[in-house]
Amino acid sequence: MSEDDKPPAREVITDYAQAHFRYFRTADGTVYAQRNGHPVARPIRSQGTTGSHRQELMVGLFKDGRGVFNGTALKEALDLIEALALTEHVQPVHIRVAPGFDGATWLDLGRADGQSVRIHPTGWDITVPDPREVCWRRTQLTGELPLPAKDTDGKGIDLLMRLCNFATAQTEGLAIAWLIGCLGPGVPVPAPFLTGPQGAGKSTGGRMLVRIVEGMSGDLRRAPKDEESLITAVAAGWITALDNLSHMTPDLSDAMCCIVTGAESVKRALFTDGDVHRARYRRPLLLTGIDVGVIRPDLAERLLPLRLDRPRVRRTEAELWSEYAEVLPTVLGSLLDLTVKVRAAQAETPTDLRMADFAHLCAQLDAATGWATLDAYRASLDDLNDDVIEGDLLAQTVLRHAGTIAAGQQQRKTSTEWLHCLSALYTGDDFRPLPKGWPTTGKVLSDRLKRLHPTLAARGVLIDSGRTMAGRYLEMARVEAPPRHEQQQAF
């Protein structure tokens, strides 16, 4: 064939690409390439270190004897392929976990051969998913998991708990419930906060929990200094673990609330004037630290405190992690077995808790095992409410005033009148100065009380607002406080 009869290089590349890859787009318009028969998809514009589609296309052309092509031909071919893919059906891509057909869910093991775990109502299997059912997206944060062991008879759970230093059996149950929640792509789970004295193994325990889902390369990170860096890290992985927190700024607290329950970030797309880049995220979050100071009420409802004790016998890092790596297939197999049992269990959904999906999961876990995880979860929320109150002088003052109101009675004042009333109660007869951060106007007081509403309601104090012909008002009422939940030794 003469040089003039040869097809242009861009046509050779395009024909080869369409024969060996499937191209599709996601809801945000990003075009992905997926090798035929393989579940992993790569954005065609990516130049990431995990391997770009451009690289795998160049390697495929070379190995199949089609030749080596210059950058211009590759660019022209990929531009055409991207334009054609925009007319294809929309399909989502997933990191680590994904919903499947017929009520099944998938867990990506991060393996090069694409083998994944399909968790279905009757059990779980290791198989390569149909690319049209599940498309995996991988990043540098996607570690490889071992093949989970079958027929473990639940011993993997015991092996895991022996390596961790959880203070009580109830804490262990909450940790297991959180891990099961991490295997569900549609269930928001509260963020475990591993606390305890210095030397309790909080960082080690956090790594062990994370690596059950993220593999041995999963690790803890310091909290980013800005929200954009945090969102970037969250969007690139499944579990985000922040280590050794000692202070929680309002911006970081709000960002964590969004991570747990889901939000969307929108920013200008690079090299454009008017286009935008959307990043949707809802991810499991894990925190460690001795004390983070004052916890805001909205974050407290999304936390899961897990207390650890100092171990009596110390072990070397090498010995500890060698044993962990050895038992990880058994731990993962036992967790998958328990996940199947929990999802099959029937239980009522508690309607009084903010994280209702996780509360329902705890109820299912109790039905499947006979534990008391839901009671432990309620007790942990009671403890967090105490922490919020102890760290907020306004909440303490409101509860002190509410003690003068008879049960079932209400008091109605304007927000300015409430500010004078509560300020006078705090300063007392000795006229001590108001603390830093005390509300300075009625509007600020009203906003603070709205944020404190769930915490005060848990102590039997209801704050309501309304409007009459005379203007707006705030109403304080005292009702019978919900019973405090004590943790039961039922494990």
C-alpha cells in the first residue's frame, strides 16, 4: 500500500479505540473509557499517575503492531471520540463501593484483574462485575484488598477486636456497625471519633478500621488547612480519616457535616471562562484525637464517639501489622458474612434520631446478633449532648432558666428581652463580665438558640419562634425530658 493510500493516523487510532474500549459519559459530562470486559474506567482527559487512557491506548497500539503515533494524531482521535461519547447513555462511576442490580452492592478490591465482591441478599461472591452494571474509578488513594476468606464462622470479628483497644463491648459493636455502613453506598454513617488517653492506640485503631475497606495502603491524614483541599481528598477516595485533631474550627466543622450527609462543590473549570466543575460527595469520615474542644451541635449529631483504653501489654509496630495483614482476609470475610445477615434482618426504623439510616442499621445488627448497639448509639449521643452543653455557657444558662419554668408551661418574650433576661441570669448579683462570644443582639441570640435546639430538646427544653401583630417572639417551654440511655452489657 502506498503512502497516499494509507488511512490517516487519527482514523487508525479511532478505529482501534472503538474496537477495544467502551466510551460513555457521566451526569456531569465527563467522558470515560473502559476496556472491553474490564470494570475499571478512566477519564479520557486524565493524565494521572494511576495510568491515563492516553497511555493505555498508546501501549495497546504498539503491542498490537499498529505503530507509534505522535501527539497530534492522538489528540485529534481523542477529540473525536470525546465528541461521539457525549451522545452515549449516561452511566455513573464509583469509588470502592457501588449499587448493583437486584438489590446487590459491590466492593472494589482494587485489583488489576478487576475482581470485586458482590454482596447480594443471599450471600456474597468474588467475581468480575459486568461493566454495564458497575464502573469503577480508581485514584492513587485506591488501595488493593486481599481476597476475603470464606466460611470464617465470624472469627474475624474477634481477631480484629483483639488487635484494637476499645474500652467496652458496646464500643466494639458501634465500630462494627460503622464498618457495615461503609459497605453500603447509599447509607450515610456518622463519623467515628476515636478518643482516649495518650498512648491508647487511637491512630493505630483508626488505621485498622480504615484498612479493612481501603487496603493496607490506607492511612490517616492531617486535617487540611482549607476546605477546598479537604474536598479534593474526600472526592478521590472512599473513607477520609483525619488524625490527631486538637481543634475544630467552625469552617472545618461545617465541612465535616457536609461530608457525612452529602453536598456538592462547584468551581470554575480550568482553562474556561464560564464552564464549571461539579464535585458531589458523601463519604464515610473517621477522626482521632484526645480532645477537640467545643463541639458544635450540628456536628455532634453526626459523630460516633469510640473510646479506647491504654493497652496493658505493648507490642512492636512490625509485630502488630504483620499479624493484622495475616488476619485481614479473615476479618474482611467475617465482616461480609455479618453484613449479609444484617441486611436480611427485619427491624423498625427509629424515628427520633437524626442519622435514621444508621440507627436502623444498628437495630438490624441487634436483631441479627442479639447485641444492644442501638442503645449504645443512643447513649453515645447523650454523652455528646453533655459535651456540647459543657462547652457552651449560653446553653448552660438557658437550662438554668428553664429550671424555673414548670413542666408543660411556656414563656414568651422578644429576642431582645430574652437576651437581657439570660445576660442578667449569667452575670448574677456579682455582675461578672459576659464571656467572649456571648450574643450581643437579639438576632444573634435567636440564631444561636436555633443551632442549640436539638441539644436543648434532648434535655426537655423546647425553643420556638413566631410572629404576632406586635412583632416576632421566642417561646421557651419545658417538657418531660426523654429518658437517658444507659449502655447495657448485652454483648
